[in-house]
Amino acid sequence: MYQMILKNRLQSLLKYKPLWILGLPVVLVLFFIVLIFPPMGEGSRLSAKKWMRNFSNISTPRQAQKTYPSVVVKTFENGEWVFGICKDSHSSMFGGTVVVKDSRGTVRAFFGHVCGGNFLRGAILSRENNIDDVYRRLNACHFQEYKTSH
């Protein structure tokens, strides 16, 4: 009985063979467009939660860099520091996430347009003189803070 049903469905699909032949190239073209030009990421809650959890147990920038070599660190003249990581928006639809921890013990995550893997170091940390300036800069760049619901 199942063989008969399967045979009937297969025959009905084959009646529309021209549509399959025309539709397949369209699907393939769309697939390769998405593969070559993926949608830009504007933040990932999963990535934010992961890095916030990872950073919560780290107490110094040295420990952060030793544990996660891709972490970016900035120590300010007043002795304060901040370290963090960012995920590029252009390379993945799961990018667009910035997670930082500061010398006050605060771990914060932000979602927005992360333009390149060096964004945190080059566009944010290199321009600021203290922790509060870093957060103001992220806000000025239209980043939205991710608020966890612990």
C-alpha cells in the first residue's frame, strides 16, 4: 500500500518536470549568493552568553589573554583596564557581538555592526581613555546592550 502511494506521488511530481528543471537553477543561484554574501550579523545571544560566562571567571587581563589568545586588552593610564572579544558582522550572520569585562568586575555584551575582526581594538579601545569612555563609544556607535535575565 505504501509503495502504491509513493509511486503515485512520484508520478504526480514528474508531471511537473519543467518546473523542476526551471526551479533548480534558481535555487542553486540563491544558495550560492547566500554562501558568497552571507547576511550580516547584528549580534548573537548565544555568543554573548558564552563569552559572558567565560569572562565571569577571569579576574585579570593577563589571565584572559592566556586563556583566550584572541582577547583584546586595554590598560588605561589611571590603572583601570578592560578586555574583550568581538565577532565580525561581515564574516557571519552570527557576528555583531562585542563582550567586554572591566576592572570593576562588570561583564557586558553589546550587539551591533562589528566592522572587521579588529574592530574592538581599532575602533573602540584605541580611542578611549577610561572604562566609561569605552561604553559611551559603543553607545555612540549604535550598539545595543544585551541584558541577561538571570
